[in-house]
Amino acid sequence: MNVSFTTVCYSSKQTKLNQNPLMQRICMNGKKKYRALGVSINPEYWDFTKNQPKRNCPNKEFINQIICNKESETQKRILELQARGEGFTIDDIFEGTEKIKVQTVGAFYTALIDKHKRKGEIGNANANLNSYRSIKRFRNDRINFAFSDITVSWLEKYEAWLRDKGCSDTTLGIFFRTLRSVYNKAMQAGAVDKKAYPFNTYKVSKFNTSTKKRAITKDNVMKIKQTDLSGEEYYCRFSRDIFVFSYLCGGINFTDIANR
């Protein structure tokens, strides 16, 4: 059976942003069938002769990665069908390929942060925003890459970069737990194949560290509470009042007090 496939810029359809979707065209025994790659491109950045992004194409690296992943997926499916030694149709090729809603890491983070803000989940929004900014600095502002690019090797390089910046294990734990949480949400949304999941090998638990207790006694707290600060400046008295308020509220975090 003669089977071939290539990626094309599908000019018959156009988005509201004047972009054309990229499609994989599979040809078999005179029949053609298309499937969307989940990404669109401005036709002025597409080389229609070579069927690939031009050198000046924005997000060229990301688009090429998507094309490569889809072609590998299709090639694997064709080889599986041929290995059976039975006849198959062009529809059989499509039935064995998983549909992934392609989305860049940057776009997914941005949408997730906006979602948390709309729901009033400020803590989650800030945690994801700090993670997003850290990855953006690590990648030199090249945040539009695929989740499948986050491999064990990538995570190890990110860890080394954070350590060079002087981050402690506690800070590393926060960044990597947040990234793992975002990656899990991306899998649930179908933005990345579950087979690419790197955190089964790269263990975030290694950053779990126990913080030495620094609590003071109740007697010392009462001394602070009862100290006469009437002759002190306002902010000195205010700081003591906030400390006492936090203590009486079971150790509520200062950030939570400030945000109320």
C-alpha cells in the first residue's frame, strides 16, 4: 500500500485573525484525508513550496515541534498497521491517533492565572504567576513552547539554573510543585500526551525539607502584648497589634492579613 503524509497550510479555511490552520494531509491509494494539528499560522510566514514555516515565522520552534510530534505519531500508527500483515484503510490511520488540543506553556499559564483571578483565588493566581515569570526568565522570554518539551533533562537544567540564582530547597519545592500542578492540569485539558509526563522520573519530593521550629513561648508573647508602647510611633504600635492579632488568630499568615 502506498501511504504518504505531509503538513500543509490549509488555505480553504481562515480564522478571525486571518490565519490558516495547519493540517496533516494523508494520501493512500488515491484518497486524501486531513486532520488539524491544533495550530494556525499567518500564510505569509508559510513556505508553500517546502511545506514548512519560513525563517522569520513567529513561534517557528514551537510550530516545528508540533509538526514533528504529529508526523512521528502518524508514522508510528502506519508501522503498527503494516506490522499486522492485514489490510487497512486511511480511516484506520486516523482512529489510532490521539487528538491533542495543542497549547503552549505560556498560553496555558496565562489562561490559568486569569481563571484564578476571576474566581478570586488570589493565592493560586500569585503562585502560578511567580512560576510563569521564573520559567520565562529561564527561557529568556521564549515562553511559547510545548509541554512535551518539559522533559527530565529540561527539569534538571531548570533546577540547576534556580540553584545558580541562590534559590533554597524550600523555594525550589514551591516552584516545582506549582509547575507539576500546572502540567497535571494541562494533561487533564488534553494539551499534552500523558505519555510525556516527566514527573514519574523526576521526583519533586526531594525538595521536601523540614523547617526548624522558631516558636517563642506563650509567656514571651504575653510580654509583647502587655508592653506599654504609648510613647512609641504609630507604626511601632501597629506592628505589635498585627503580631498579636496573628497570634490570636492561630498564626494566620501576614500576607493573608494584608490582602484583607
